Amino acid sequence: MSDLVPVLIWESYEDDAELEVEDGVVTNHDRLVNNGQTYAEVRALARDAAEQHDLTILTPDSTHWHDEFAELEAGDSWRLADLEG
């Protein structure tokens, strides 16, 4: 199994965001961003998946690194605004 790494995801959708999806693509993305229905988050993901999809993996020398990321467990996620408060 691949080790877990903290991955920065700039635009996650709020739970109550009304997504309009066509062929697997959110067609109203810009409107959701403009309406404040997205947020930046850090998630624990498998390294091989993060690398395969060219996602931003945070390291201790990254601008958005926090000590919470040193010991990751599956399912860990944080809103970036909460961390940098």
C-alpha cells in the first residue's frame, strides 16, 4: 500500500453546493466559486494517486505545511483557513 501524503486541494465544494454535472464535469464551477461555495483543504491521500494525478503534495518546507501533517491517517482532512486562521 502507498504511504499517505498531505495534498493541497484549492477548490473543494461545500456540502450544500448545488453542483451541475455533465459528463463528470461540474459546469457551474465558476458560479460556485463566486458564491463562496468552495474552500481550500488539505487531505491525506495515497502518494501514488497524488503523483498520478499531479496533485500538490505538501512537504515540511512547503508554505502551507503544519505539524498535523506529520502523522496522517486515512480520511484526515483540514480546511486550510482553519489551519491558518
